[in-house]
Amino acid sequence: MLFKPWNYQAYAINHIIDHEASGLFLDMGMGKTVSTLTAVDNLLWLGDVHKVLVIAPLRVAEDTWSTEVEKWDHLKHLKISKVLGNPKTRLNAMNIPADIYITNRENVEWLVKEYFDKWPFDMVVIDELSSFKSSKAIRFRALRKVRPYFKRIVGLTGTPAPNSLIDLWPQLYLLDGGKRLGKTISSYREQYFTPGDRNQYVIYKWNLKAGSQEAIKNKIGDICISMLAKDYLDVPERIDNIISINLPINIVNKYKQLEKDLVLELGEDDITAANAAVLTNKLLQMSNGAIYSETKQVVEIHEEKLKALLEIIEAANGKPLLIFYSFRHDFDRIVSFLKAKKLTAVGLGGTEDIKKWNNGEIPILIVHPASAGHGLNLQYGGNIIVWFGLTWSLELYQQANARLHRQGQKESVIIHHLVCRGTADEDVIKALSNKEINQSALLEAIKARIKGGKYGLQKSN
């Protein structure tokens, strides 16, 4: 296929070529991959770089980059080697002569350990730079060690700060080595933020100082460009539909009892991020209809969401559905329930499943948002999404929806959210709509139950 870049893509390509470190904060569906590959091809031809490493989410590393090379006429000469699989397979892939080596982010630590003294790549591309937003993560610390060896680096993401601008520091550090936002995250926080919500010495939220947002934008504006799809693309209409589900009174009582027992067990001063996440996950499991016992057995509670899902399928009248689930038992229960109704639902496996879906050969595709959050083009196979189980992650939520709601989609995209009334589902959907997805939102949702005196609790001493 002949590549005729849009003006914004040509701008992005030139930006990469003109800057040794560049951040492309482009919205989903704007062609970040082909733009980057085109810039890389130019740099290879000019002799400016010789070996390029692409770090991406696993499924994207397996499929997306090589598919883009095969798709476009001007890129087909590029030689790709996928550094994936077990250590022996990865070593073999590293020994294959190629222009671009592609690995998944879980292999970064191994790659740095194996090649620290002989780092072979003079250019690194990080697909979904926001997956390096934690300065404590092993992948960040590993890549930081070899950052001085990069002649060029490109960071790609549509959501650079999914939680708050705190997330920017590790990403910018990998781009510029700390030149713009400081050498440490502590100095970055001190300069631009003030402490917010905390539990004794643990700070859960950092509030921007007056003028900090503009100051940060000005600091990074020379190497980072941001573009929104709505400003450049003819994106189809998106229709969000919340399907409220009334649980039977006996299930409501069970839910309230579980909620009460968990909150009573913790107490307000013990509601840490970790404990709140465990509590909320338990409640979300119950909202979905099943829960893991202490012995990891699946205890089924109700089928209300499954019944609502069946109604959506019937109303779709044969049109394909993309279903996002939260827990493994969600997947198993959906498949089993639909099978009993003579309906076939499959999980997303490899590249072949993506092709089948886009060819209209899969009527119901069930996917975990973490598996389909980045780089997958599914817009040709359907236009209906169902969120069976909701995610607290705004980044995963946005990226998952963008698998269908992107350029190339021919129909309005309908996104159904199954929300059980009076449950944690409502907390999550409210947070998603307010775009306040962070630990603070989760904590406040849990603490509100205590502060409101729902269980007659007194503050712990």
C-alpha cells in the first residue's frame, strides 16, 4: 500500500528526525506506528542510526509493528527481528541481522543485563511510553542504566499522564536524562506539586502548584508534541450507554454484608491503597456475579449481568460484539453461559484471531482490556463494545475503547457499560466519567462508606 502521510503525520515524522529525543503524544488511531517507522527508515538510510530497538506491549510486539512494515510499500525492505519468547529464542533473535529489533517491555530487564557492556542499539523506540510511568518499576530502572548509550529515543503514547502529571517525570527522564524536569522525582515533586491526600507518611495524591501545568508544558514543549484525533481525524460518533442492573434483594443483602465485613475488618486508618484495591476488587467481583473464595474456588452469586449481556446480544441482531471482562471467572462464566444458549464466544489469541475478527468471522470476541489496550486494530470487525466488568484504569479504559473507536471505523461506536445499582460499579463509572482515575479516587470511594457512618463506625485510634 502506498503511504501518503497526512499533514500531522508529516509533522510527526519530521519532529522525530529533527530531535534526538522526541515524545509523540498522539491520540489513538493517528498512525503513530507508521509515522515512527517512516522516520526510522529515513534515519537508517541517512546512516544516522544503525540498529533500532522497539519496546512495546507483548501483543503489539508480536503483531503490530511487523504488520505495519508488511502493509506499507515504502517500509517492506526493513528487516525485523522479534526478541520474544524464552531466553534461547531471544538470544537467537538478537543474532539475526536486522534493522529493527522488537521486544516486549517485560524483557527489558533481561536485555539490559545481557547486553549492558555491549549495548548494540543507537536508537530506542518506546511504544506506550506511559507504561514506564513508575520510577520504582524494574523496567524503568533497567532502561535508565543504558539511557546514556542511546543516540536517539522516541516515546509514543496517547495518554502520557493517565493519573496525574506526576506520571510525566519517569517518561521525560527516559527521553532527556532529566534535563527538563529534573534528575530526581523528588525534586520534580518539590518544584511543581504540594502534598495532598495522605495516610500518615504515605502520600496518595499530589496537587499541582499554581502555574505548574503551564510551566511543565513549556519545559517539555520543545521535544514533545501532542495531537488529539478530534482535531485531525474524521472519527465516528461514540455512543455511551449505561445499563443499570437491579440485583435481587437477597443478592443485595449478601453484597452489603461482604462490604460491611471488609470495611469493619480494616477500619478507616487501615484503608491503604493495597487494602482498598483488594476490597474494591472483591466487591467488583461480586457485582459481576462470582467471587474467589479464600481457597481460590469460584463461588457463583448471580447471573444478572449475564442475562443483561444476552439481551444486548439479541438486540444486536447478529452484529459482532467486543466484550471486555475483569476477572478470569468472568471469561469462563460468559463462555459457559453463552454456550448453553447456543452462542459461540472466543477469547483473543494471536494474530489469526485479529484477522478473523476484522473479517467478520468471530461473532463474539471476549478480551481483557490489558491484552487489547494498545496498538490493536479491531475497528473493521464491529462497532459494539460491552464492558462486562469495569476497570479503574482510565488508560486501559480509553485504549480499549479505541480498538473500535478510531479512524477506519465506518459506523457509530456503541459502548455498553453493565453497572449494578448500589455497588462498586457505580463508583468506577463515576470516576471514569470524571476522569479522576487514581489511587485517591479509589480510596475516597471506600472511605466515603466509613465517613458517612454507613456502618456506625468510629474512627480507629
